Amino acid sequence: MAEIRVPTLGESVTEATIGKWFKKPGEAVAVDEPLVELETDKVTIEVPAPAAGVLADIAVKDGETVAVGALLGQIKEGAGAPAAKPAAAAAPAAKAAEPPKPAPAPAAAPSGDKPIAPSVRRIAAETGVDPAGVSGSGKDGRVTKGDMLAEIERAASRPTPVAQPAAAIQVRAPSPADDAAREERVKMTRLRQTIARRLKDAQNTAAMLTTFNEVDMTAVMQLRNHYKDQFEKRHGTKLGFMGFFVKACVQALKDIPAVNAEIDGGDLIYKNYYHVGIAVGTEKGLVVPVVRDCDQKSLGQIEKDISDFGRRARDGALKIEEMQGGSFTITNGGVYGSLMSTPILNAPQSGILGMHKIQERPMVVGGKIEARPMMYLALSYDHRIVDGREAVTFLVRVKDMLEDPARLVMDV
């Protein structure tokens, strides 16, 4: 028997949720054929078959949580081998060899010897609140549904929501019967839960503020239109606007290092490298792959990296390490038609630039009114690190370099 186990998931990732199985017990599998999809806090991973044969046993079902190294199932090696009886025989061995799963065990674990009501189990599974740590007001000290809801409310009022995952949980009141029949309840993916938690943590932790400006995109658009064909032939990728923004931000970060810093306890960490995260929207949620050492890369290489990350993000093929270590982030709501927004910080970074839709607007140029392609820019920043003067200066630097792209080449 060949064992299928949870692979190493990356730095700080210790568990995953079973997304779906691609095969059923008894079906033939080929070596390296994807068998099961795992959803982690950051990416979706496909686990390949370690050997060819027949899928004999599935140890965990869709939706269950598993730890790194946990047994997922077994393969009866050898194509066409019968799977039904061997699977039944192998099941006890599989269960014995399987490490303990950190899944909903705490939710189902009784408080002492007292039984737990189904409603309490359900709330525990959905919120992560352990009934063992809740004082029971029911008969013989049993934990009731009301006790669980009260604990969630107390957790929400505590000043340290990062240490208590239940703080961000909201328990809604039951819908009227007519409305409930037309509702659809879908469990949040681990990626969506992580996005929600991180964004709320950023709001609760940082002193977040946003400053705005607008940039005339005429010069960049003319430069792009003039060289886009030659650029694509030379570099094998299209020339977009994001590369110009990355280059402009790198120059501004060099001038205003506080925007490229972060807080670590009582210290400020100033980063002398420029790893720029590019926010990419996918069907499963927002991911932020990181283009590293942007100050050392050409415009062509940056555009290649962005194009590659965007494609693999939509295919769910990004690696965890490709989304770690960013020092600054750029997000482009303009691709969806957004004219103005206030982006939320990508913690622990102290700055994020929001790009928006390019729209022709009447502008006064040399005493005359002209239609110009304008874009609003938004810089959200952590006011604990970055002063207003620095934030405004940063945004003006970006604006100046985009309106005069030659400055990017001249490094002025």
C-alpha cells in the first residue's frame, strides 16, 4: 500500500481543509495524478498520487481539517487491483497509523464528563470557541447555546481580537421562515476566512489613514502606445501600466523609507529592499504575489513577473513562498471600474497604493481646458510610522514620475 499524506504546506502553515477528492475508492489512478485538493490559509494545493494503482481508502472527507503529515488515504499499487476488500482490511491499519487530526475534535470534546448539545457543537465548529472553556449555566453545569453566544459576545468586546479568533465572528439572528427557505448557506473557504481576519486585524491594529491625489496619464499612455509592439516582441509579454507604477513606487520608497518600514514590538524595521506585492483578484478571493527586488529588475522583467503571477493566481498555482515577504503593496481597482477607493493595509506593511480607472476629465493645461486621461491615486498608510507629510510627499513623487516617465530612466 502507498500512503497519501498531507505534504509540507509552507512557512507558518500547519493545517489545511479538504477541498474535494478527484477520485473515489476503487478508481484507478496514475502516478503523479492529482488526487485531492487542499485549501490552506493562502493557497489551494493539489496532492498527487505517490504511485500508480487503485485508490483503496479515503481517510478524511471533504471539509475536514488535517495537519501536515496526516494520512489522507491509501493506494493499492498495481493497475486494476481490486480495491473494495483490501480497503476494508486496510482501514483499521490506516486509522491506527493516522496522526491525530486537529479538526473539530475540540468542538466535540465534552467539558469534563458532561454531554454537549448538538447546537453547542455546531456553534463550536463554526466559531472555534471551545465549550471546555465556557462556564455552563444548564443542568449539572452543562454548556448551553446561550452560554456559547454569550462567550462570543464577550470575546468580541475584548481589546485583543488577534489572540481570540472568535472576536470577528458574528452570529446572525434566525431569518423568518419565508426568507430562510430562499437563503443559501455556504461554508467560507479557508482563504476567505483568512482574508476577512487579516483585513479586520489591520483595521484594529494600525492607525490607518488614506491620502489622495490624481495623475495625468497622458505621458505614460503615449509612451506605452509608441513602444508596446516592440516591447512585446522583445520581452514576450504585453506592456501594461503596472510596471510603470511599480518603478515609480520603488523610487518613492527610496525617498520616503518610512512607507517601506514596519513595526516590530518597540522597534521600527526599515527595509533596504523593495519587494512589491501585486494584489490579484481570483474566483476564490484576493491573493498578493510578491515581485522581489524590483529596484534591480528592468521594466520588462517586472511585467513578465506580474503577467506570470496573474495567470498562476487565477489557476490556483501560486506557491506559498511567492506570497510572503512583501514590503509594499499595489492594488488596481480600476480594472473593475473603480473610480475611487480606500485600500486596506496588507499587514504588517505600512503602505498600500490604490490605482483606479483612467477617465477623461476636463483639466486646465497652460491656461486652457483640455480633456486629459486622469487617474485618482490613493495611498493608505499606518500613521504610527508614516507622518502625513511623508505620505503626501510619497504620493506626489509617484505622480511626478508618472507624468514625466523620463524621470524613471534618469533616476531623478
